[in-house]
Amino acid sequence: MVTTNDYDSDRENSWCPGCGNFPILEVLKESLAERGIWPHEALIVSGIGQAGKLPQYMRVNMFNVLHGRTLPVATGAKLANHRLVVLAVGGDGDGYAEGGNHLIHAARRNVDLTYLVHNNQIYGLTKGQASPTTDAGSVTTTTPRGNPTPGLNPIALVLSLQPNFVARGYAGNKEQLAQLIQTGLEHPGFSFIDILQPCVTFNKVNTYSWYSERVYDINQAGHDPEDLSGAFSLAQEWGKRIPTGIFYKGDRPVFHESILGKDARPLWELEPEPARISAFFPEYF
Ligand SMILES: Cc1ncc(C[n+]2csc(CCOP(=O)(O)OP(=O)(O)O)c2C)c(N)n1
Ligand SMILES: [Mg+2]
């Protein structure tokens, strides 16, 4: 039986003591084990940043890609071998700035993978520049007079693209986060989980106590994940109260099945058929 220990790595960790990335790493390992997924059956594609280091601290297949490029690489991996459990992991800068374009299209295509965004509302690795989710008014190294623009709303953005799973977790609520990650892993299609993740060094505004005073569970409060318009209106809340939980769950066809067909074998299992392409590249035949 697979256990959390199967995912343990003894690589030295360079996150700050108290970083909100630690509980996410712990919950992810537990969730994969809980779903009975072995390390060799999973691939984690990660971006650049403190969040992007996550799979380095696990024993699992990993691909650490260019900044913002997790989703195209993860999409390619899923198309080449759809039997693989594919995850993508990165920060709010990685996913919403450098990789924002890819987020739109992976969600729209409903690529069958689970995408965790460690949203600390700051560029952590590069020491505190404003990110797309930095709140208006926040003072950062690049916004010394306060951020003049409102933050991006990742939940509303992704809901508008209607992938099969849209959720928000919080690093300070491991029980709920485990539920979200496990549901995301189980549910076919693009499972998007924005995770509020305190950065204890470079974000002195959105701290553990700031989030803890505001978060509440929308599903406990009665929100039905099949209610898309209810999800849109909850997604507008940010401030005194911050909604967490499953906003939306849908059942659109997933990308690799739309392209390859429902019962297709993974590409890597197919025999090469050079005769079928020889007419296009005669110089090679
Ligand atoms: C193309 C490119 N642009 C900029 C950088 C510099 N850079 C490295 S990490 C980072 C920001 C990371 O922020 P985020 O994705 O929020 O991750 P965090 O460190 O906060 O977890 C930037 C701008 C880079 N490595 N590559
Ligand atoms: Mg960040």
C-alpha cells in the first residue's frame, strides 16, 4: 500500500521557517498516497519561484520548466501518456503573470490535470515585488507608494472558462486542502486550486492571521458546486470575507479524449507508422 513515506525526499529544503508552502507539500504527499497513486504513476511539472521548488522536496517524477510554462509542458505530457497522473505547481507570479496566457487555454481546453497555485500575493523568490494578485494599496518593492491597481481575480477568471473543477484552499486549513486536492485528483478534467499561502518574509499584509480572520467554507455555508452563477457571485467576495472550498464542478469532455478518442492508447504505446508520413517528407525515406 502506498504511504506518504513513499513520497519523502531527504533533499535539503530552502523555504523560510513558517512558510505556507510546508503545509501544502505535506498535504499533497498525503493526498497522493490517500488516492493510492504511486510516485512512478505521477508527474509534477513545476515553474520558477519558491512554489516551483515543491517537487524537488518529494520523491516523484518531476519537470522543472521555464517561468510560467508549467501548463503547456503538462499538457504535452498528458497527451503523450494519458495514463500518467499529471499535476502542475507554481506561484501566483508563475501562473497568473508569466503563465497567464497558458492558464486561459489549459482551462478552456479542460486538460485532465490538477493545477495547484501557491498564491502568496507576491513574488517571493525574487524578494517581494508585486504580483498580479497583490492587493490594491499594498506596499511592495515595486509599488513603494502602494499598488495602484486592483488584484487579478483568479477564481472569476477560471470560472469564466468552465473547466471541470474550480476551488480555493488555504495553507492554514490542511483538512479542507486535502479534500480539495483529493477531489481535484479524482475528478476528470482541469482541476484548478488556488491556494492562499502566507509568505512570512515578503508579504507582511496577507499573513496567517489576516487570512484566518477572513476565510470561510462556502460548501459548509450551503453552496452547491453545480451552481455556476452562484459560484460567480461568490467569486466576487474578497476583503472582510474570503470564500474557500469548491466553487464549481462540471463534466465537460477532457482534452485528450476530445483529440484522441475515448478508448485511445497512449501515444507512446503505438507502433511508429513511417509509411503514413513518408509522402510529406520524401527526403527522409
Ligand atoms: C522569464 C523569467 N522572468 C523572470 C524571472 C525571474 N523570476 C524568478 S521567480 C519570479 C517570481 C516568482 O513569483 P511566484 O511565481 O509568485 O512564486 P513564489 O516565489 O512567490 O512562490 C521571477 C519574476 C525568471 N526566472 N524568468
Ligand atoms: Mg508568489
